[in-house]
Amino acid sequence: MCGISGFILSQSRAYGELSKISKNIINTLSHRGPDHSDVWIDQEFRVSLGHSRLSIIELSENGNQPMKSLSERYVLVFNGEIYNHNEIRDNLKKEKIIWRGSSDTETLIESISTNGLDKTLNYCNGMYAFALWDKKLRKLTLARDPMGEKPLYYGWVNNNFVFGSEIRVFKNFPNFSNKISNESMNFYTQTNSIPAPLSIYENIFKLNPGSKLEFFMENFCNQTFEIKKFWSLKDSHNTNSANKINNEKDATIKLKTILSNSVKMQMISDVPIGSFLSGGVDSSLITAMMQEQSNVPINTFTIGFKERVFDESVDARKISSHLKTNHHELIVSPDDCLSIVPKIADIYDEPFADSSQIPTYMISKEARKKVKVVLTGDAADELFGGYNRYTLAPKYWNYISFLPFPLRKLIGKLILTLPVESLDIIFKNLFKKINYGGKVKKMASRLTRVKTIDELLLDLATVWQENDGILINKIFKNTQSKYFSDCSGITNEDSVTKMMIEDMSNYLPNDILCKVDRAAMSNGLETRVPFLDKRVIDFSFQIPLSMKIKNQNYGNKWILRKILSDYVPEQLTNKPKSGFEVPIGMWLRGPLKIWAENLIKKERIEASGFFNYEIIKKFWDEHQTGRYDWTPRLWGVIIFQSWFEKNSQ
């Protein structure tokens, strides 16, 4: 795992100046690769490639980058891991290549040199973001892995083409002055993250997962390049969903084999390796498969909170004991988390407000003391139906769909006129539910705007709504699905499956994978995701939804639970999904209250110039009563304010 950067300048510069710029921007990524750093420069064409290395495979200098091909036609900077690179090497045996080392970077560049880029990308099973300079064609190619595990930004700074692993590369490029993108703010308020291909700045973009960008020097003057998809969820779905496996036993056995092979492949490392263990189904299954294939106890890491309702460390400890892992536990307090909060703007480099970013950073820091690589259970929720909204939406829709939309809208508006205190009393007396008025008002609000179950599913995943009025003097549109390009054209599927594919296309790369990458890499830790092996993804589409979600308690990810029962007693994992939750909502009423209130003061909100202060004040006051939980909405605003003040100086 590493950091990459580079550029093509619009005007000629002295070699010394090119070198200074190159080293300056790659040094901003030293946290991603503290083991080695270097740059390659072609002064004639004003091209630079930079690399900051975290050594995982082939620890010697033979794995250092930038790396040239044996033919010297290509120069490569690469971030990630190609898990099947030994298999690719075997396929190259007839070429009689004289290998300099055993790194997957060398495998990648020699495969490109021999088989071409397109065939090589088709062969690769892994996570990656790389930049390839072709001296012969005078062409720069950027590529990002199929699911977007590794980040890759590109764009223009004062007519210079720049790329890098993180936004900080651009901000440290000479004379950076790109403005904040209004379109990106529109999406940020809806999702608390910024979806590819957008970034927080104008003229800077994220390369979409499964895409390559080709930029010929001859097109520099008109600033044109071509972006092509080399892999898509839609193609994987359409190919594999036609071959559904309706026998649960057969599907379970086959998935277990595929996932176990993925874990085995991703355990290959020349440095110590471990796993994140939360006590949930996903991480427990990955950990169990790792321990099954290890001759020694693997290192497992979990984080817990002093607030018992959020603490999963006890569950993780029981599973670790059963699997006999070498377990490490970190119990944190609000003060511990408060010390991390000011660092968030630096860690994530652009506004990003998934509150589990805090424990993810802290457990990554703890794990790095013992290991250099961890495997995670990420992506299981999207592939196998783990999110609560996948079951909540159909249940909720069954209650309301028989009513015509105009009538639903009228009922919703009537409920919204009732004071939350009155709703609390009604639900306490009739349904024995305490402080339920705030939740009822949220549901009533949805009654006024959703017309279909598809809209309901998307609504449940949206933070701020169009009629909330959070943005001032900006066009706010509920266009969250605009960038779900992988989902267009998928037909004959149920609404829940379509939402799962949308989550794979958007929420997974733009939130979950971004969260883990930045938190781990800021600590020099590599994370690997066995559920994102292409074979696992393909097979997930062959499994009917009925094997993923059962209409019973704790039935989400049913097929994964069946596999896990071969390793861990069901009573240890048979509990509701809680996610990697952190009590931010409680802390905003307690230890984080003063810090947050200072950031959202009227003068500071008006200084940033994006948010409606009166709306924020309303939701803040409601949250402080304890009757409402507006954590995602408030956290998004607070994190943006923190980022803005750090980046507007």
C-alpha cells in the first residue's frame, strides 16, 4: 500500500524546478508510504511520477518505485496489491522474463509490457490505483480497481494536469486556487461524503471504480482525455444473475469455498498480518477463515466504548476466545475520541462525515503497533443484504402502500403539525414506546415525499432532504442517484437488490472504503477486503435474495451466518446488526458540545457561506432535548465547518 502522485506541466521548467515540485507533492503522502519515496521525471515532456512506499511484498529495494519495465518503454507508480500476481507470473513463464524481485508491481508492469493494459486489467484480482507512462505513445494512463478500494484523484491546477492518491497533492501544487464545488456540496449534504467523479474542488475529480483514463500528450492543449470502463457491477450482475443457484446447501458450500480462497490469497504477506474483529458476522467470518489457515494464533483487534450500549468488545472477546486468536482490545472514552476530532480534517483531506471514522482511525493506530496488514469484513453488508434498511423499507412500505400518495402526504402533514411531546405521550400510552415522537415525525416526513419503495430505500440513505433548506443560495436537488451509472439498465430485479447494487456503486466506495483507507493509511496500515474478490462479487449475484435476507429476527446476511455457524456457535453472533457505531449523538450533548457549538456559531456558519444558520440552530436545539437524534445531519455540518476553517486559511 502506498501513495502516488504526478503531473504533466503546461509549460517547460528547469529540471531542478520539476524535481522540487515532484518531491514536495509526494512528501505530502509520506503517511501512506513511510518506507521509501522517490520520483521519476521526463523533462522533455514535463512529466513526473512520484511514489511513497509502504513495503508489504518484496521488502528489498527491488520493489521500490517509480518502476521501469525491462523494455524501458513504461514507467509505473502503483498503490495496492495484486493478490493473484504469482499466477500472472506463471502465465508469463514462456516470455523468459528475468525478474529483478518478487513484487506485484514488477508483475504488473511486465504483464502490461507483454500482454497490454486491457488484458492485464482483466487478469488482475486485487485493489489498486496506478499511473502508467508510455514513452513510445507519449500517453499517461490512470486506472482504479473495480470496486474503488484505492483512491485516485485527477484534474487541473492552473492548466497543469495533476493526479494523486489524496486531495493534499493538489493543495500543495504551486499556486493552487481551485474553488469549492457547489455541486459537490449538494451531494455532501445528502450523503455526508462526496461521490466519484466529484471532489470538494472544482476541476478536480475522483476516477470512478473500474475505470481507466487515457491522456495523450498531443491532446494537452485542448485538455481532452478519454475515460473507459473496464469492469462494471452491471455487467457482473447481468452475467451472473442469469445463473441463480436455488439450492441453499449448494450455494453455501460454494460461497464458503470461494470466500476461503479469497482469504487465503489475501493473507500472503512478507510482514505481520492481523484482522479487525468487531464481534459481528462479517469480521468474525473473515477472522475464523484466517485462523483456520494459520499455524499460529492470528492477531485480532477490537475497539470498545465505556458507554456499554455501544460496546461490542465483549462479543469480540468471546469470539476471539473461541477461535483462539491473539486478541488486542482498546477501550476508549469520550476524551480519547475528542483528541482525534481535530485531526479529522487532515486525515480525510476533504469533507467526510461518517462518525465511525473516529473508532476506525483509533483501532488502525492500535493495530499498527503489532502488524502492518489487516483483513476486514467490509462489503458484506452491500453484497449480502446486511443493512437494516433492506428489511425496514419493505416492512414500512407494506404498511403504507395501500394508501394513495395524496392521502399518505396529507396524513404525514397532519402528524408533522403535532408537537413531539404529544406524540411521546400517545406512543407511550398505546405502544409502550418511550421518547418515540421524534422517530414518528421522521417517518411522517417520509410520507409526504416518497411515492415508490425505490424512493423510500433511497430516502432512508439520505441525510438532508431538499425541503430541509440546509443550503443557502445554492441549487439543492435530490439527485443522489445521478452517479449510480453502474445501476442503469438493470431490469427484472426487486427493489432491495437494486438498492444493494446502488450501495455497492456509491456508498461502498465513497463512504465505507474511503473511511477505512484514510484512517488506516494515515497510520501506515494496509487493509484488505476479502469480500471484494471479483469471484465473491460475481457469485453474490448468483445467490437469490431469499438466501441473503430471511423474514425473521436477525435474518440479514443469512447465508453468511450459515457459513459462520461452521466456525462459531450461533449464540455468540446471533444478535441484531449494530455496525461500527460510535456514541457521537450522546457526545454532542456532552463532551463534544462546546467544541461543536463553537463551530456552528452564526458568524462561523455565515463565514463559510454554504449553510442556513437558522436551520442548523433548529436541529441542534431539537437534538439537545434528547427527543430527536439528528446526529448524521449535525455531524456532516460540523465536520464541514472544521474542514473549511482549516483549508480556507
